[in-house]
Amino acid sequence: MFRGFIVIYSLIFITLLSPITFASDFNIDKRLLPNINFPWLLIKHDKENSMSSDTDIPRIPEVIYQKDVSANLDVDLATPLIYKDKIILADHEGIYVLNEETGELIWGAELFFDDLHNRKVKDPQPLTRWKPYGLWEFVQGYGIGKNLYVATTNGNNGSLLAFNIKDGNLLWRAKIPSSLTSNIIIGQGKVFLGTAHTDGKVYCYSEEGKLLWSTYIGGNIRGLTIGGSLIFVSSESLKRLYALNINDGKIRWIYEAENVVTSPVYRRGLVIFGDISGNLIVLSEEGKLLWKKPIGVQSSVDGYTYIAISKHSIYVCSFLDGKNYLVSLNLSGNELARVEFPKEQSLGFPIATRNIIIVPTKSKDSSKIYLFWKGTSKIYEIEIKSTNVWLLKVSVAYGNLYIVSQDKDGKYKLLKLGDKEKPVITSITTSEKDNYLEVKIEAYDRQSGLYKAILSYQIDNSGTVYTEMYIGRRYVIEPIGGYGLTKEIYIGRIPYKKDTSIRYAIVVIDNVGNYLISSDYNVI
């Protein structure tokens, strides 16, 4: 089993193997690279609240940078949203956008105060990139659609704001006659949010700021998720799950539960949520109960369910018989795996990536983030010492991890973890066969593993051909962490005849898109 460990703040440096460097006239066809171009647009990733991204991440992520980001974040406003080349964060009084590559401030909007006196003692700086609006409302939620949308609230009043994400200009403001309680959900050209029990409604706006409809549910609206033509709604202290028509807000159906329900997640025609007794409940899109399992599913104090759902699996942070587990199930409810955690560790929201499941945990003295290969085997852990009481907030996008933590002095920090190293080729050999030239290489990538090895060649100065090399060892099952974390053999073949000239190079690609092109080789 492959295991690793790093400590952040008290940094332990791992000696890297020196890579062989090459130069080549060959270029890579970008279509050969893995697709990791997936942003993180909402607090729970997407409009389905899936906490699941199709990006891949390093098996051993390393710190790229660490930035102080605010003195005024809290657990609800700590999730980094990642969109193209920007990171979006919010604190109680403002919204701000950072450069994804460097972590530096691009622009900030001070929404509560009408001056910047409070920003002088807060990060990020410089102060000249902030603009005060003086709305006297606190930030409640935020999300990205066509624009950057921010929900604000104070007392019995609230607002939905739209900003140009590039320059921070306020595009429009829609006032709402109630206190807001839910995070923003954006989908199908619409923006949805919920209000407190004094109003108890779901509101739907166009992305141009026009109120399209509002529907009374009751209680404090917390959980909103979109699936197909419906928006599913849970409300704090209610034993009901509602399905509303996304276009007009009319109630399509109501599921009556035995206990107070937690926030729903939608995936492939299924509506998945928990209740306060720890049951995991799965409904059809029409509201029919498909299955129910007493699995000890956990949720946050405001009713957000600790589950992540990939294309084919459900990952649940559960508490059963006094023990904490990550439980993996298929969409039919059959248990696939169960991983136990130390009892002193509290679990947070899991995240499902293409191959790795991420679980943040919190104990008395430190916080850890565990990486599990396909939900079964631990391959790495990241420890952040000297943290405050709340669980780490983690986002994944574009092959990187983004973590927000708070130290004991109350300072909030943003960490970007990823892999900037190219793969390594340790040897290249060739041998002539009857009608082809066999090229054999040894290569590896210690952080992310290998995605592909490509043999790029030209015969008699003709056009460039790209052919994928095959793995030279036989495996019964894929190794934990994937192929190429240690030296892997790849073999490729080039059609060969006498009196022909061959020019070739090797392209080795890791799972997060770093690549190495060897020098050119000529066979005459």
C-alpha cells in the first residue's frame, strides 16, 4: 500500500529525485492531455450539490503557496470558489477575488461599511483594490454563473447582488424583504436562494436580476439542489422534502419523512439526502422511495449532509456504534467499502474526484486531510497543525486542492496544493523486429502517477504520428494510486522497413497534465 505524509506550517521537505531534462523539436498535441478543466462554482461544487468533480488531483500534493486571506471568515464563508484564473472568497462583510496563479488580490467589494476603515487591518491587501458599497448587510452566500452572485442579509432585509467577476463592477441589486438563510444555487440561467422562517420562501431570479417566482415552504430554508426540471428543497426542522417546478415554482410533490431531513443531493435521476437519525434516503425524481439505509450519515449543524456522489458511487461520512467511517456505496445502496477513522477525529464534507476521495478531519490539536484511492485505501494525508475549532474547507479544481484553515490566533489562510513537476524518463531503448521498431522506456511521476506515454514519430519526414504506448508489465488490477508512481515500463512500436528513416520522441504525461518531451532520436 502506498502511503505518504506532509506537515504544513511546520514544514517537512521531501528530497526530490532529479529529473532528466530533454529538448525536442516535436510538439505535443494538446488533445492527448487529461481533461482536468473543471472549476468549483458553488459552495458544494455544483447545482446538484454533488461535492464531486471530474478533475484528477496529485496523489502527493505539495504546497504551491500559502496566503493570509482574512481575519473575518467563518465556517460558512470559507469555501474557495475557483473559476478559470480566479479564486473567490467571502467574509462577513465583503467579497473578493484573488489571482489563482499567485494568490494576490485582484479586487474586493466591501459590502457592509461605506468606507474601508475595517479593511486596513484585514487581508488581503492592497487597500486600493477595494471598493466600499455601504449596504449595511452581511454576506450570506455566493456563487458563480454568468456573473458572480452574492447574497447579503441583515435583520428582515436581504439582497441578491451581481458582480462582473473580471473587474468587480456591481451590475445590479435585487432587494428581498426577508433575512436569507441558504447558499445560492445557480442553474439553467436562474439564481435560487431561501429565506428565514419569518418568510420561509424559495426565491428564483433570472441572471439579469428579475424576480421570476417565489414559493412558500416554511421554516429556515437551507438545502437547495437542482435536478432536471425540478429544484429540491429541505428546510430546517421540517420532516419534508419538496420538489418544485424550476420554471414556475409550483410544488410538484412532497416526500413525508419520519424525521427532520437534511439537505438533498441530486445525481442521475436520484434525490439523495439524510435525516437526523442518520438514515440515508434515496428517492426517484418523481418522489418515490427507492431505498433507505440506517448508515449513520452525518450532517453539519445547519443541515448540510456529509455526502459526495460521483458518477457511480455515494461516499458517506458516517458515525456508527461510536466510530467514524467513510462508507462507499453504489447507487443501489449496496455497501462497497468502509474505512474507519480514529475516534478522536471529527469528519467533514467528503469530496469525490476522478479517482481520489478527500476527507477532511478535525481532532483536538490538528486537522488532517486524507486522500483515499477510490474510497478504499489511504494513499496520503496532509496535516495542518495549530488550527482552530472548525473543520477545514476544501475545494478541488483544475488538478489542484484549495484549503482554507484558521490558526489559533484567528488568522485565516488559503493554501493551494498541486503538482508542478514534470514526469521523469529514466531510460529509452530500441530494438529492431521483423517489421517494426520497438521502443521501450522506463518512466515515473512520483506525485501524480502517469496518465499516458506517447510515441511520436515521423517516417521519411512525413507527417507526425502519435501512438499510445502500452504498459510493459502485467497487472491483475490497477495498482493503488494508479500507474507510474514508481518506475513503469512502456512499449511502443513504429512500422519499419529497410531504407526508411525514422525520427521519434517520447511524450510522458502525468495525471494532472504535466508532460515531458524527450529529445529527438533518428533511425536510418
